[in-house]
Amino acid sequence: MAVVEQQRDPYLVASVVRCCRVLRAFRTKHDALPLRTIVQRTGLSKSLVFRLLHTLQRIRWIEKSNRTYRLVVHVPRHRISTADSKRGASLELPAR
């Protein structure tokens, strides 16, 4: 599922990359997803996804209703790539 960047980037913030994976788990603006679905779609640990969702909720990017989460902001669907377009390396990190 996740593609690993071949060269380590010392300036890459892994938490931001993981947060983007959580945001991309919401495939439409109207998705209302339970925690387990977001965990399955991201491949991240349940505790990490919960903490990221909590943070996103606090900054009002995510709304929580009952036991589901809904995206409030627009997230671009295109892939982020490194400046090295020849290799087209992805910034996604492997699941833990």
C-alpha cells in the first residue's frame, strides 16, 4: 500500500506525512468513518490514528459525532512527490 522513499530526507517530518495519510482516508467530503476504518485505510496503529484524529479535531479540521469522524476541510487528492521528479519518489512512509 505505502511506497517508501528510497533516500532518507533529513528534513521530512514523518508526523506530517502520517497526518496526511489520515486525511486521505476520507475519500469524499461526506465520509463519516469510524476509527477502525481509518486505521485499515492508513495502515497506521490505532493509537497513532486516534491521537492524530484528536489533534485534527482540536484544530477543527475533523468533526467527531458519536463514534465517527468527518472531514471538515478540503484535502487535495493529488500525490505529493519529492523535488527529484526523475525518480518520482513518494513521501509516504511505511505502516508501523
